[in-house]
Amino acid sequence: MQKVNIFDLEGTEYPAGRRTRVLLGENGAIDGEYFCQGYSDIYPGGAIPLHDHVTVETYTIIKGTGEMSVDGETLPVKAGDFIYIDRGKAHSLKNTGQENMHVMFVYAPKMIVDHWAQELKGEL
């Protein structure tokens, strides 16, 4: 058994207004074999900018409210909502609430997606 506490991980602060902690994956606390899983705190007004990748992905909203856009469709999201995103579909998530939005994400296959580096370089 391997155990990690999400809040013990420093994670990465992104300029769009969030801190992301990768729990499982190539750049995670545990190097999983098949998929990547992580946790993001999105600050009020913050976001995961519009991006796409070759992986399928899910977002689970743990706490907070926002707007999820997938392939040009935008819907409000709140705690308890689960979103499936097919590979190649452009998507973004914005916190529209007054408190941090807590989001769990999972994608497969396991890889380090390009949009993290692009965002840190100011390209997104």
C-alpha cells in the first residue's frame, strides 16, 4: 500500500489562479502505471485555461461553483458534478464562486500533458 495526503503535497502554483497537486502519474507523488490523478484548488476568479490533449479526462467538483466548457458548450458546475471529456476536446474550468473550488481530475493514458508547461510559460 502507498498512502499520500493531498494537503501534504506542495503542488504547483499556476498563473491562471490555482494550485495543482499530482497524486498519481509520471510527475506525481506516486508513479502510477495506467492513469494520472490529481487535485486542484482553483481560487475565486481562477481557472484551468482552455486546452486539449490526446487523453480522455474526468473532472469531479468536490467543492465550489463554476463554469465548465467542453468543445464549445459551457455549463454551470457545482459540488458533486462529474464531467467526462473525450480526447481532443478543448475544455476549460473557471471558478465563478466566492470560495476556492476543489476539483479532482483523472486522465488516461498516463503522461505529462503539454498544457501544464504551456501555462507556466504564459502560452495559455
